[in-house]
Amino acid sequence: MYLLQNWLYGILRAAKWATPFMTSKWGWPLCETVHFLGLSMLIGTVGMFDLRLLGMGRRVPLRALHKLIPWGIAGYVATVVTGICFLATEPDQYLFNEAFHWKILFMSLAGLNVAIFYLGLFRRVKLVPGGEDAQLPAKAVAAFSLFLWIGVIVFGRMLTFYRPAPCEPGELTFVLTCIPAMPPTAR
């Protein structure tokens, strides 16, 4: 895994497409703002839908509430685009950051959870009228979704509190949580 991290680090350090904008006076603050707005759109819509699946607001038909999901998808796209800008500008502060590893893991599991929901459960869920509960499998997927997205938020916030230090000589593990010494050509 550390070989993948080093490879990505080398590629991202060499790619300077985001650096001029992100290091400008308003680049990073603008991306942070869009990132948090996108996250609010995502969690606001997906969170409401998940809570409805869990039984809250039963009078609201699931089909009607599901119409808000495109707003959540737009929010997700905004967070991914701005997140890539952060990663491209400061790859060492993300690729070797344990909080980032957990955030990516939770985002990946959330994506798998969404696939399970839409490929297996959604056809039945969209037929649940107002006043009725979703079935237990849909509730389980919704609870897991809330858990995962809360984890993404928590680990995203932890990114700012944990900064990886340079690796000690000989410190190689499966996943690096320190910044390895790179040859001068890779920097």
C-alpha cells in the first residue's frame, strides 16, 4: 500500500494544475466554502431520506422525499471536486494522514451501501406510502448510511488536527502515516 501512496504522491506533486488557484488569496477559502455547502446538501438530503427510512416523519411518502436526492448528488459532486483540489495542492497532508485513510474508507463503504440500496431495495422502498414503515433491510441500510456519513464528517474534521510528520529511517508499514523521504526528482 505504501508503494501506491508514494506513487500517488509523486504524481500529485508533479501535477500543478490546482496550485495557482488554491494558493491564491481566495482559492482555499472558496473551496472550503463550496466543500462545506456541498456536504450540507449531501447530508441534509441523504440524512432526511435515511431518517424517513428509519421511521421518522412517516406521513411523508418516501417517493416524494426521494425527489430531493439529486440535490444530495450535486452536493456530493461539489465535495469530490473541491476535495480533489485540496488533495492535488497538499498531497502529503492527505495521502499520509490516518484521518484521510478512514475518511476514504467510510466514503467507499457509503458508496457500496448506496449500490446495495438502489440495486436491491429501492424498487420496494419507493412504493411505501406515507404513514407506513420501510422494511427492516431498508432500515438497516439507512442506519449504516447515517453511521458512515457521520464518520466521513468526523474524519474530515480530524484532517486538520493531525498532520503527518516525516518518517523515521526504516519506518515502513503497510499504510504509511508519515511522510517518506523522497528523492529530489520526486519532490
